[in-house]
Amino acid sequence: MRYRVSRFVVTTDPQSGVIQHTKTGDRLSVSEETLKLLSLFSEPKTFEEVLSCVSSDEKGRLEIAGFLKQLVDEKILIPEKEIEEWTNWGVLTDKVLVESPLRTFFSCPRRSLTALEDEDIIFLGVPFDLGTTGYPGARFGPDKMRGLSSDAFEYHADILTGKCKGWFSAGKDKTILEGVKMADVGNVLLQVGENFERFYNRVDQVVRQVIARGGFPVIVGGDHSCSYPILRAVKEQYGSVSVIHIDAHTDLGETIPDISNNHGNVFTKVREENLAHHLHQFGVRGCIGKKLIASDYSLHSLEDLKRDGIGKAVTSLNQSQPYYLSLDIDVLDPVFAPGTGTPITNGMNPEMLFDLLSSVARRVKLIGCDIVEVNPMLDRNNQTSELALSTIFHILSEVFR
Ligand SMILES: [Mn+2]
């Protein structure tokens, strides 16, 4: 049988010889000899063909043959005829739910969905921006943020417990996120051309697995339309959950029969399907069409927050309810967060957002969050992605304080 190198194997760092399988997420540090050996399999070859040109003695050949079998087990080498099950130019098997990117949030360990244990914080990317009405590009948000955060943060874990040793915050004068366990499960796989519902079902399925053990999910978009399948999964796990929605927009546009929701009407969809026990919106500004009046809905516009203070708005949250937080980065003023598809001027500054998040996290029990609408294609010097990362870090430092 002839074998070739899997097309999902990439060399991440040729100098130190690190290769990665982009689908399984396995990273291997390999020797120069192994790299040479692998290069021989760039075209399909039998083991015998390769062994005859790398070693002359029998013992050496046996050793190398054993090693090659190991590479087959690890799916680094695959039989020439084998269809790599993840994607074969458009054919996708239903069992593959996520892709594993090269880097992780805050350099934390990567985990496959099935290997999740007792992690406290689980990162998931949803690189989907087909629900965007304005400029697309938010699909690049999760991986951009992974790259920036793993450049800036080294994750040190206790060898015995696997728990994070945390990071010292100058502002708070203490170590943040010490003793929590984090994992990154990668990105929900998107098959280009599939319909929204099929993709949403996959998001729903992945989020269910992520939250099944009670960990705190941090779901990074992507556009806001994906909060709909996320909240389906959240409701399934937790039953009745209220939603804190922080955004420049209400996202309460009309839904159209037979057309999937988009990022401008996602909370209409959420309300239609009763996915939120109560919807609390914070930071909305500008013109919003018509005002919604309903007993399960509260609006705290940015003007309200400035006039009456954050404290007053937050006391309206019911402390006996679990809450899910959905945060659109465009709640911030475009001066601070230009990299987003539908900016509105005269927005919040980061200090006010952080105050709001602290007040919320100290008032109620948050069971998870999403951060959406970061669009690296429209960004300036990565500042929106950086701010979104600081926001995630701030939320986590409050939830796990
Ligand atoms: Mn928005």
C-alpha cells in the first residue's frame, strides 16, 4: 500500500521542527530526520520504497518501519486511497463538528470536545459572518484573537492539577484566574455553501457538549446571528435563563418567514422561540425603529446609563435567575472599537463597559458569554481585537474572582 502525508499536516515552525495536524490539533516536535522522512511521502510511496533509500541495514529499517506505523496511527501519514474524512472538496461527514486552529486563547491547552473533563472555562470560536447585513469579515475574529492573546499570555499550569497559575494584574494588585482550568475546543466547522440551519444545528450541538459539564463557555464570534443557536443549547442545559445583551443595537429587527435570522434580528428570533426568560438590553443608542414594550423585556439605553448610573440599571436584574451574557463589541465607541461591521458613533468608553460588566457579574450568576462582531478586516492596528480580549479577560476575572 502506498502512503502520503495528510494534507492537514502543516509545519508550524520549521526551525524547531514543530508540525501540527490542523484537524486533530495534535502538535509534534519532530527531528530533522523525521522531517526529511516525511518529505519523501509528499508523493504517495510504499514503506519499502522509502526504507530502501533511507537505511542500508536491516535493524535500522525495522526501527524506521515501526516509526512509520506510528505516524499512520497518528494520521500524519495516510493510505493514498483513504478519503480524509473531514472535508473532501465539499463532502462533509456529520460527525465532524469543530476544527482546531493553530493557536489557542491565552495559550491555554486545546481539548477535543470528547476529551473535556472538569474545565472551568472553555473557549469556542464561531467563525461565521454570513448573517452580517453590513461588512463581512467577523469570521476572522476568533483566530485573530487567539493569535494576539497567545502572543501576549503564557499559560502556566500546575503539573498535578492542570490548573492555571494565573496572571498578576497591576491594576488589581493580585493574581487573576489562579486555580482555574481552561481549555480551547477550537472553531465550529463551517461548510461553505451549507444552509444556515444546518450550521446553527452544529453550533447548538457543539455548545451543548461544551456546557454539559457545567464549565463557563466563552464563545467568540463571528457575527451576532449565532447567539440564536447558542441560546438554544443554553436553554436545553439550564432550562430558564435570562439574557443580558450589551450592544449598540437592539437586534430586534423583523424576522422573515422561510429566511434564517441575521445579526440584526437575532433577538426577535430568540424571543419568538422563548429562549430568554427575560431579555435585558444595555447600551443601545441611536434610532431603533419602534419601541418594544413587553413584560419580559427591559431596555437600558446608553443615555439611561449615563443619566441614572449603571448601579440603578443593574439592580433591575433578578438575583435568583441564572444569566447568559451576549456582548456586541460595537457597544463601544468606534474610536475605541473601529473593527466592527455596523458601528454607531457616540458610544461607550471601555471604562464604562468594564464597570457595567463588573456590576453585572457581582450582581447575578453568569453561566456563560459570547463576544461577537469583532471584524479584523476593518480594524486598525488590531485595537478592536485587543480590546475584545481585555474585555474577555475582565469578564473572567470578575466571574472567577
Ligand atoms: Mn450591534
